[in-house]
Amino acid sequence: MAEKEGISKEKIYIENQSTNTIENFNFVNKLIRNKKLNIKSAIFVCRPQVERRTWACMKKYMPEIKGFITSENITCKQYMDNYNITGVPKDAWIHVLVGDIQRMKVYAERGWQEYVDIPNNVWEAYEELANRGYNKDLLL
């Protein structure tokens, strides 16, 4: 898609080894060092529900870079309706979403990302969903 917008292929780097947001930034920093890149700005593409956490990690691990965070423009309902992975129940993404909300708080407390304001109603929804059993992706 970036190429369709006029960005040359030589300027596009994709990190696809990470299994979490922090690893993602560590691998990107390693790629920048190994290729001796002089990066001043970057576009970070992520899932819609992790935009804030991606921003918080970018501020922690790449504060010198002007970063642009983007994701698919989609509602929560559309995301759930489109969640179609063979053998995975449709509500599995709710477990992931609940875990992502928890990580925004816990990662900041552990110093792994910058602080992100979590509105009270979002935290209350997190607690309600976790109490209803959507807790498979929570940190221990």
C-alpha cells in the first residue's frame, strides 16, 4: 500500500519477527543499527486496539523519531465480524482486547512504555470483561 502512495520500495522496512509490541520496537531498532539507517520519521501500522500502546512504546524506545501510527479504520463490531481464523472462536479477539488494555497500564508501571491515560469507563469495561471470563490474554 505504501508503494501505491509513492513511497519507493527501498524505503520500506517491515519487521515481522516480533511476537509483541516491545519486541517489535527492539527488532526495529536492531534493523536500524544493522543497516546504518538515519531514520527521522516512520509509519507504524498496527491493529486498531493497540494504537495507544504502540505510541507509548514508540515514545519510550524511539523518542527521537517522528512517528505516525495508523491502523485499519474499522469499528469494534466490524473487527469482531471480520475476525475469522479457522479453529478460533469469534470471541477470542475480546480476550486479546482485554489483555491489550491491561498491558497499557502494566507496561507503563514496569517502565516498558510511556504512561497512557486510560479513561475510567475503559478501565471499568476491562474489569467487567475480565470478571466475565475474558482473561485468557491477561498478564499473570
